[in-house]
Amino acid sequence: MTIRSLAGFALLFATASACRPSTRPSGPAPRDVARVSVIPAPVSLSVGSGAPFALVDSTPIVVDAPTDEALRIGEVLATLLRPSTGFTIPVTRGASATRRAILLRIDAARTDVGDEGYALSVTGDVVRIDAPTPAGLFHGVQTLRQLLPFGIESDMMTKREWSIPAVTITDRPRFAWRGAMLDVSRHFFTVDEVKQYIDMLALYKFNIFHIHLTDDQGWRIEIKSRPALTAAGATQVGGGPGGFYTQGEYAEIVRYAADRFLTVVPEVDMPAHSNAMLLSNPELSCGKRPPATYTGTEVGFSALCPDKEETYRLVDDIVREIAAITPGPYFHIGGDEVEALTHEQYARFVERVQEIVNRHGKRMVGWEEITKARLLPTSIAQQWNSDSARNAQRSGSKIVMSPGPKVYLDMKHTPSTELGLSWAGVNEVRVSYDWDPATYIVGVTESDILGVEAPLWSETVRNLASAQYLAMPRLPSVAEVGWSPQSARRWEDFRVRLAAHAPRWRLLGINYYASPQIPW
Ligand code: NGO
């Protein structure tokens, strides 16, 4: 593994300025009501002194919205509530005046909470979530889920009081892009494992699932016009068959994510990290060594030839087919760690691929190296290793922040963590929480930033339990960095809220690292 240069970080500074007083009003928690531990922290939350809302067998979910989408969200909530409570929880359409109900309402007039926000209020009489969009309603349901006792996550019925504390919440995200990436190339993850990863993201209001589909070790997506790609490209780190998704399986992942209001961003890494692609197209290789099945973890050696027309025909076939089954607006071209090409060759390659991506109706996303090329304002640079993403400002392109020393989930939690890498440092949970994307790179401010993303590279990650062990508890940190206003974030408060989530993870079967920084 290349030791990635840390020199660039001399120009960076990370703040520890999150320790400001919270602007959120707080009151004493009423007796018999669980402490309110919502993650990400809502923009405004006040705990009332009134009676909680008690769920009973006849509590209905009443949906006041013209669309079936809202009704579906009502069913999602009912499906969560039924097994553990044993209650019927009918879902019906109805009017907002209903009492003794959980009311889900789409209200286009609630523009104050943006495209993804919601307002939630709980009294002894009624629970109501109002949102201008289905996405906002879904996020409000995730908050409601976290307000319920953790036992709600169980699929075994328990006879107890199921109550929701009296609260008033108004909430909306800070950033439009709240992403998590899973590398399915270094080690393959089944569709079912990917779905379970997506489930964790939905609970914490992420809205982007970036899937790193290809790298030197494995090509993981069927391309019908180029069947040799999957036939030749399947191994993984340490050997073994790896695997790939048929287009139908990929579409299933996209649908599953969309049902949870996550947009899938497919990544095909090029021109480097392309050994698996070159196995079936060796004549397009301009890398440092001839393509051969690769099970190691070095980077940078492979490269697609930028000067051959056939390269762009291959890229066009790949982008066209994946774009056609990807409803979201983005296509990620990788673009990182190219060692075998000149600056000029690299820039020309990125510009041609940008055209192809646009022609197939998508906005190009790439790792920060793409800022060496002439970008369109609609293209997006993903910062990870230096301050070079700042160059995106030249074209007015936006930046997604994924600084390795903060949010790379594949970095070890401590030097002795069995899994993970450490080239960017060891990222204990506080490291992943205590930073502000808007002050991380000098000269890159809030308005340049589209959002944040936590990548999980899988060189050392062989299965879902390992992925969860590295992701948790840092994933909720990044969720809060992306969603909550900086002024509402305090580590001392977060660590206590985070502790309250562990029993929930245990019921959900989510593995996690029990960091000593958290009062579990
Ligand atoms: C780097 C590299 C990946 C590695 C990862 C490991 C980027 C953008 N390129 O991040 O190929 O898997 O580090 O942490």
C-alpha cells in the first residue's frame, strides 16, 4: 500500500470549534420517558413538560397527502411498529384533524424546512409530522423512530408501555449531499449485504449511497455490450472469486436505496485503478505493467490509454449502460491516483469522459485530482487527500468533503484495531465528529461545499460484520456533520446521545466498535 502523502495537510487546518453552547432549547425530561437522543441533532428541538404520547393497539397512522408515496412511508412506519408492540397499527388516508393518531402530512406550504426537512410534534393527544416532500416525511419518521424506546427495533413482541416523549422539532439538513461510499471491488458484497449497509444510512438521514463498483481487483457490474468485463475481472484482495451484480441486481440496489430516499452514485474508477477493466481489453493498457489478475493492495499502476479512440468507445458503452439504469443525476468517474500518465494526458482524458458522462445525461463526479482538468460548473470534485479540491472554484464546480484524516471509515479506530488502514491516521470517533467542513480547507467556504461523504474502502474488509465494525460508531458522526448546523453540534452532548444508540444497533444486528470515548 502506498503511503499517501500527508504533506498537503500542512495547508489545512481542522477546527475544534464545535464546542459552542447549543442553541437548542432543552428542558427536563419528563419521568418515564426515555432521554431524547436524536442523531443527527435537529435544528431545533424542545422537550415539553406535558404527557407523552402512548401507542396503543388501536393507534392508527393517518396519512394526509394526495400521493401514494406518503402512504408507503406510513406503511414503513407501521412495519417498524408492529412486530415489537404487537399492535395492529392500521394505515389509512384521512384528515389532519384526527386525534389519538400518528399523523403524516405532506404540506407544500412548509417551504421553511427545505426539500428534505420536516416538523414533528408530539403531545399526549397526537403525533404529527408535516413535511413539504416525501423525503422530509421519511426523515421525520426516522426521528420518530429514535424517539421511541430502543426496543421498538426488536422483532419480538414485548408487553410494555410504548410512549413517545412530548417534543417539538423543526428540522432541515445543512448540506444537500450527505453521502457514504462502499467499495465493493476490493472485496465483494452481496446485494443483501449492500441493502443492510443502506439500512444504517437511512436511519441517520444520509441521502447519497456511492458505490465504488470497479478497481484493480474486480469489475462488479454487468455491461451487456461488453460481457468480457465481468467474465475476466472477478477476483478480490487476497484471492477468491469476488463476484458481480447483474444489471437487474444493481437496479434492485438502486430501488432499495430510492425507497429510503438515497440516491445511488455509481463509480467506475478510471483512468487508473483500471486493471480489472483492462484484463479483457489489454490493448487499451498504458499502465506500468501488463494487466494480470490482481489480488494485492498497491495503487496507481494501471491506466487506460488516453490517446486511443477505442478507449472512449469502451467508456461510452460502460457509461451509457450504467447511466440508463441509474435514475440519480450523478456518475462518478474516479480519477484518483494516476501515476502512469502525464498531466496533459490525464486532463484530456477527464475532459473527454466528462463529455461522455454529460451526453448520457449525468453530472460528472470525480476525486479531487479531476480539478487538474477543465471542469464544467455542474461537475463535482470529491476532496480526500489535500487542498487541491480548492481548484474546483475556478470553474464554479462544487466540492464534496471526504477528508481521509476525518471521515475515511477504513482508517483504524486506534493503532491496535485489527481491521483498517492507517495512512491518513487513526480516526477515533471524536476525530470523525469534531470538525467543520466549512473551515477545513483554507479558502473553501460553506457555499463551495455540496456536502460530506464517508468512504469505506474495503482492502481489509471482507464481510458485512467487518464493514459495520469500521463504520460504527463513526457513521452517525458524519451524519451529524452533514445534517446539523455547526452551532447545534457539541461533542459532549453527541457522545451521550450516541451511547443511547448502541442497544438499538444490538437489536438490529449491527456490529460496532465500543469506543472508550463514548459512555455506553
Ligand atoms: C485512497 C485511494 C483508494 C484506497 C483508499 C484507502 C482514494 C480516493 N483512492 O482514496 O484506492 O482504497 O485510499 O484508504
